[in-house]
Amino acid sequence: MKSYYSTKLRTIRAILGVSVWFLSIGNLTAQNERISFRHYTSDQGLSQNRVDGILRDKRGFMWFATYNGLNRFDGYNFLIYKSNPSDTNSLSNNYIYSICEDKYGDLWIATDEGLNHFLFNENRFVRYYHNSNNSNSISSNKISVLYYDKAGYL
């Protein structure tokens, strides 16, 4: 007798579960939002059409890693950061592969000529290079991917 009632109870639960699932699917398909996309190219101010990395920072800016500089987009205009050999506060190279943001809102930029740290409030870059005489330096100047984890490690 006990197994008869437990089988009936399982059957009723299954029917209720399937019914609730079908009702929720009906609500999901009822949404009819239109999503629109805008395409930006070098004609609209992007420094190059090839983009290897995209980041939306805490301030709402969109950042684009290109092979011709780092591009910041505010929703209207692009601001392009490029390497300047005579300015040590600029990017180390224009070949940008990856971007990530740390907990302070500063950016880390991977290039094929070192790691760059963009200090947002100072509007300047700090460059990090491989130094074979220093075991604490970065292991290579060519960096293709960056990730900043929740524990605060790059």
C-alpha cells in the first residue's frame, strides 16, 4: 500500500512539474523585444577594423583592443591611445591583444611588447617588460591573454 501512494505522489509531482515548465516556456516566448546592433568601423572612428578584445569598464566605457592602438568609446566618440616612443607614459606598443580591468577600475593591456597598466585617474600607462636578470619580471614581452580573477590576481 505504501508504494502505491508514493508512486501516485511521484506521478502527481511530475505532472505538476511539467505543467509549470510549460507555463513558464509560454511566458518566455511571449517576450517580443527588438534588439538592434550598430556596426562601428574605421569609418566611424575606430583605429582599425580588426578587434581582438572588448571590455566594458565600471564607468561604462567600451574598450577595444586593435592592432593599431587601444580605443575607448563613450557611446558617441572614440578616443585612441597609441604608443609614442618618446613618451614612457604611453602604451609600449600598438598591437593590443587583450584588456582586463582590476578592482580599482584601472586597465591591464596585453601587447607583443610588454604588459601595460593604465592608471585611469592619472591618464597614463606604466610599462612592464621581461628582464632576464630579474626573476620577478614578466616571463615574456608577448602577452596574448589577460584575466583578473576575483581574488585580485592578474
